[in-house]
Amino acid sequence: MTLRRAAIPLVMALALAACSTSNIPPTPTKTPGPEPPPAVAYPSLEALEAVALNPVDVGPGYEIDPDFTGPLTAELLSSGSSPQTGEFLGGLENLYGYQSAFIRTRSVEDLAAVRDWVVVFRTSTDASRFVALHPTITQNEQGFQMLPAPALGEESAAFVATTTESGAVPLDRHDVVLRRKNVVAVLFVVTAAGLADEGEIERYAQTLDARLAELVEAAS
């Protein structure tokens, strides 16, 4: 009798152990699905115009350049880019954008032009490729130099070059290009060589980036 009573707790313990393991359902395995595509934004042309610089942004003394203000097509974008970039753009679809331009010509020393593009690409990959290619537009000019990338957008680049294509007066061209998702903003500032206001260029770029951040957030 003592042995039988002693065996009962052991049998119960073994039975409970068996129940505790046999009744636990197996952990389901999850088959990883495809990663979601990167977020993209397809804002309206009016929204792109609101991102572009305006007369208040550039300040007094500038006049709107109507030849480079308005909707930006793939053809116009290619014509203002290097052959390498133009070839890349020629293979893209659903490309659209807006551009604005301002010029100041009171004197040679005060000569300046400010121009920007706001471009929507079909994918973030295409937009990123454009950022990488854009410096080729002036890389063969005198004094071409890549500058430290500004802390703007998700990706950015900056460079400067000196050109005399407009005449005998050497001109410095400063470019800043930045990307958020599949939308790119490009800033061009042209001044007489050595007379660029770097603080002004930085302010223009920051203005574009702040508006671009709001744009892609609202349009995604």
C-alpha cells in the first residue's frame, strides 16, 4: 500500500508533464513576404510650384526670368543637363516638374542668377541616380570642385565650377541637389567669379528642402 501511494504522485506528475507539452500548439511559422516598395509621392504641378523659390525668397533686385519659369518637361530637363544625364533621362517615363528663375544684372559685380528645378521621378531609385549624375553637368569646366554634401534631404550633393560660356566675364556656378523620396530639388546660383554669397545659397537650399519635406509627407 505504501508503494502504491508513493507511486500516485509520480504518475500524476508524469501525466501533467505530458499534458503540458502535448497540448501546446506548435508555433506557426511565418513565410516572409516581399518587402513593401519605397514610399513615393506624386504631387500636383501646383504643389511643385509652391516648393520652388519665389520673388520673396530671392530678395530685392531680382527679376523673374520667364524663359526658365513654368512647367518642366523631360525634354527641358535633358537640354539643361549633361549628355550622360540626358541619356539617363531619355529612358524614363512619367517625369514631370516645375522650374523658376530670377536674374539680377545691375552691374558686372552684382550680376547674379538664381534658378531651381523641382522634379518628380517615378521611383526613388531613379531620383537617386539623377542626384549622382547631376554633377557631370559642369565637371569639365575650369575649377570644378565637389563640395561637402549639405545636411539636407535624404541625399544631397553640392559642387561649384567657373565658366566663361556667357562671355569674357568668368562666372561661378554653385549647384545644390537634394532628394526626398522620389522628388528632387536642384538649385543653381550663378555670380561673378569669387563673389558668391555662400550664406544666401545655403538659405535658398534650406528653403527648398523644408518645403520639399512638407510636400512629400503630404503627397505620400
